[in-house]
Amino acid sequence: MSNTQNRPTTPFNPGVTYSSSNWNTEAGGPQIEAKNLGIVQDQMYHEALAYKKCCLFAEWLTDQPVKDVAIRAAQHHKQHFNALYDYLHNHQ
């Protein structure tokens, strides 16, 4: 289930922040409004935070089946973060 072929080479960075000054809205693609950019930024922040928490929980847990659930949840939030990143990348 590798979806990395079309993904930008930028690595997953849950600490990154985006502002309207980071995106050239005159690049020819559909423009993203400032309000929508704020919503996407907020969602990216929450996905990154959930990813970090799941990773932390996975480190703490000792019961392997529960640890596996935390790892899968972390991957799930990372996929959401990357989908939002791709959305921003396509609307820059």
C-alpha cells in the first residue's frame, strides 16, 4: 500500500507550520482562501499531535497487541497529515 510515488520528497514533519505567506496562490492552481488555509493548518496540527501521542503511547506500552494498535493509529494520523500536505501542495 505504498503511496509514496506521487508524494513530494518533503519528509513527514509534524512540527511544521504553514501560513498564507508559505503558499504562492498565483502559481496557476486553484487558490485556497485564507480561512480554508487556517482550517487545514489547524487540522494538520491536530493530526501531528495525535501522531506524536500515539508514538509516545506505543513506546510506553508493553502489551504487544495494544502496542500494535497504537502504532497503527500513529500511521493512520501520519497518512491524514500527508493527505492534508498533498492538498496544500496541490493548491499552492
